[in-house]
Amino acid sequence: MSIVHHPRTGTLTNRPPGGRTPTRRTLSIAGTALTVAALFLPAFHANAAFPGANGDLVFARFTHGQNDLWVLDPLTSALTRLTDSPQRDEGLADWNAYGTQIAFVRCSPSKLGNCDIWLMDADGSNEARLTPTPNDIETWPAWSPDGTKIAFTTDASDDFQDVWVMDADGGNPTQLTTTNGIFDAFPEWSPDGTKIAFTSDRAALDDIWVMDPDGSNPVRLTTGTKVDERPDWSPDGSSITFSRNGKDIWSMDADGSNQTRLTESKRIEFGSVFSPDGTMIAFTREGPATRFGLWVMPADGSSATRLTSGKFDFFPDWQPVGTVG
């Protein structure tokens, strides 16, 4: 089995030797086959931060052939490992609005087509699997602001990704997007819970869309000729950051207006996430020798600063603290 880079979106797919690339677009990193070519994938993004003070950053680190989740204190640079699993903990982690629990993605170490949504406490304890569905790819968990729901992406209904929602304990899974043959992924709740932003290629190219929490009233926000993916709301709900062409980070108003390029480093950059106080954006940036680390910049895109220098650090998400439930 080989790993094939998707020519348009950068996502990875499984390809049988001598066979055609299958039509479904998977959202899993091939942790055991992470190569320089694969690092042009980024079809991932960290999840939105809810309002509050800025806490720790949770992220995925690939080292010594293993993917695990870590947390970083951005003020002291202290690192703490949360998971140490023989499976692939591929991150895509999302703090709940109170900063007490983390939803994340865990995949089988032996095959790409089996990923589930898991839950754990902020210290890594009390792990629980929420989507025990063999041979499906569940990924990209996103908490609702009230903590009762988790939106996610799955290929359970067909060979393409759709957006679903479930109760926070994994119950009552409900499909929100039903466009057969279309790629709908990367759901993100608005901080007030009235909208879900997501990525869809239903208009040919990947664009940012928003819909009501029940999947109704989809509205397209980006309509250019570029690939726009992985939206993230500011904590006040006034703006959205996203990745354009898998390289640069952009922002726009919540209605799609005032699109502004934030990064122009000529490096691969992706996975942007607002800080809970709305003043900063953390993201992943390619460094020397194809090393990827976590960086942070003011929300206007100025003066980025490196936070980690690991070989492969991806997908930060910022913990809100001091949030009143």
C-alpha cells in the first residue's frame, strides 16, 4: 500500500499497488509513512477556541514512529505528554468551552481506514472512545459551545466525507450534510452556537461555507479560484481564519467579506487557531529541513514567533481558562 498526494487538495489517500487512487478523500495522516511529500497534505486544521483566558496549547507530535498528543504552556514553554499509545493519536484535538476535556482523533496503527473520535480529561486521564465504527474514518471533532454536542466528519454514509453531529457521550449520531459524491468536512461551531462553518467542494473547488446547526441554509463564503479550507472562528464570532491553497493563512469577516492574507513567508503554513482572548493566532509552519513546528502571531498577522522546534509538530488548539459555564 502506498500513500498518494491528492493533486488539488493535498489530502492523502490509500492506493493499492498498481491500482487506481480511490475516490474517497481521507483525512488521516499516514503516521508510519510520514514523508516530505506527505507533508504537503495539510487538509487538517485545529479547532476554534472559545472565549476565555489563554491556557495551554494541545497539539500532535510525530516522533520515533509514533503520534501522540502533547500540551505546551506558551508562556513557559513547558511541555507535557498526554498520550502514549501504540495507536496513532493524530491530534485534530478540540478543547471544550471550559478547558476541561479534549476530543481527539485516534487511528489504527495498521491501516488508514479506521479512525475514531475519542475523549479525555485535560490531564490525559479517563480516555473514552465515542465512535466505535470499524473501517470508517471519523475525524475533526468540534465541540458545541454549550458542551452538549460534538460535530465531526465521517465517511460512514458513502465513500466521501460528510459532516455529522453527536451527543457529547457519542450518542444520537445525526448526519447534517447529505450531498452524495461531495466532500464536506472540517466543521467548526460559531462561538454563539448559531452556525457551523465547514469546507465543501460542492461548487467544484473547496470553499468555506456556513450552515445552521441542523444542516439547513448552507451559504458559501468564499467563491474564488483557490482552494479554501479549514475555517476557524474568532472567539467573538466576528471573523474566520482559513487556509488558502494549503500554504498561507487568511482571515475574513464572518460574512465572507474583507478577505485578508495574514502570512507570506513562502513556507507551508496551516492549522491556524485563535487564542481564547482573540489577540493571537497559533499555527503550524514548515521550517528548515522540512521540520514543522508551532508558531504564534498577533491576529493581524504580524511578527510570528516560533513556539516549538520539534521535527513534526502539528494542529494546535488553544485551551480556554476561566470560562464561566
